[in-house]
Amino acid sequence: MSQVPNVLVVQHGENGGPGRFGEWLAEAGVAVQVVTAFDGSAVPGRLAHDGLIVLGGGYMPDDDEKAPWLPATRSLVEQALRGSVPMFGVCLGGQMLAAVAGGKVQADAGAPEHGSTAVTIRPEAADDPLFHGLPDVVPAIEHHVDAITGLPPGAVWLAETARCPYQAFRVGPRAWGVQFHPEVTPRRIRQWNGEELRDQGFDREELYAAAVADEPASAAAWHAVARRFASIVRDRHRGTVRPRASAVAPRGEDHG
């Protein structure tokens, strides 16, 4: 057993690291181990950590030919669900959680979302361990065209936007998925492909300026979520978190 609580982070792209979310976890006393799967680093076959974070990337959850590390990553998600290990999935990671637990994910679903976006926190979040007490609307940076189109059976729907309803959800007692990027700051926007954004009707500098204006509210909310996740991971490390009968087991990967 590690001397300190530890979280395994699966990174799918060169610029897609844990960012400030990882920094916030470290501040809260949780060690962050990043496996850079995109460069060939081996994804562990067994989840031996106190928590799991699966980050975003330009893939569908089952794009195994493009990203051959995805089967191993899905296995970690399955293990987290079965063992009630705290998990947080971001964008692709959230979509993977939904798919593994029996929901549906679709490529090029609906209107794309890019830049700082008003995310509405739903009433169901009032007693959620991570999302309780957040403002009714919180800005979050989005960068996706694929989306979850059906939540897993029994999932708790926590947040939404008009363009992409399933922005945040919980599966079982301790697995969360989000469509947005709480880990990134406005600086990341300037790394995005400006031509692709223009083709979709977005201006990169306008997106950047809006995100800078929203940053204080965004950082405050997602920092609180990160601290709460760290607390759950610390409880797991101390052995005070036990699997519940209500935990939702994986139900296949039909992305429909």
C-alpha cells in the first residue's frame, strides 16, 4: 500500500495532461501518477490505486485501431466500477465511463461546443458528493463534437447545457463523468486549431477572451470539486470507503 493516497491518470494526447486538476489534488495530499498512453507507455492491467482519472482525447471510447491503449483503459474503468474505486472521467473519459456502464456515445452528435460554456447544475446534484452546493450555473471550458446520447441505467444526471444535455453524471456511488474540461485554463484554447474552429463558426481569440473573463468563477467551482474528489480518495486510502451494493457494474459498450 502506498504511503500516501494516489490516483492513476490516463492521458490520451500530448497536450491533454491533468493540468490544474492534478495540481489541486496534489495540494490536497493526493499523489498523481500519469501514464502517457499516447506515446506507448503501458497502461496497467490492474487498478492498484486509490482513484482513477481518465482524461480527454480525440477518440471515441472504442477507437481501438487509432488508439490501441483504449481496451486496457476500459478495463481500468470496469475495475473502478466493480471495486467502487473513486473515478473521474473527463470528456473522452466521461464518455468511456458512460459506455462501459451501459450508456450510449455518438460521434459528431448535435452542435459542437468550444470555449467557456455556461453549464447548468441540475437539482439532482444537491446531495451529490462532488457537485453539491455549486452555483446554479458554472462556466466550464468545452472542446468536443462527440457526445453522450444516453446515460447508463441508474446514473444520476448532474449537469446540462442546451447543446449537449449530458454534461455531468454519476454512476454508482463514486464514479463521475463530465463532458467539459475542469482541468484546463484559458491558455489551452490558444493551442486549438484555429482553422477547424472557424469552419465550425468559432473565433479562437474570442473564445480565449470569454474564457479569461469566466476564469475566476470557473476555477472556484472546479477547485471545490477537485478537493472533494481528493477527500473521497483519501477516505479510500484509509480504508473507510467500502463498496456498496448500489454500485453499478459495467454493462457492455454499445455506443449506438
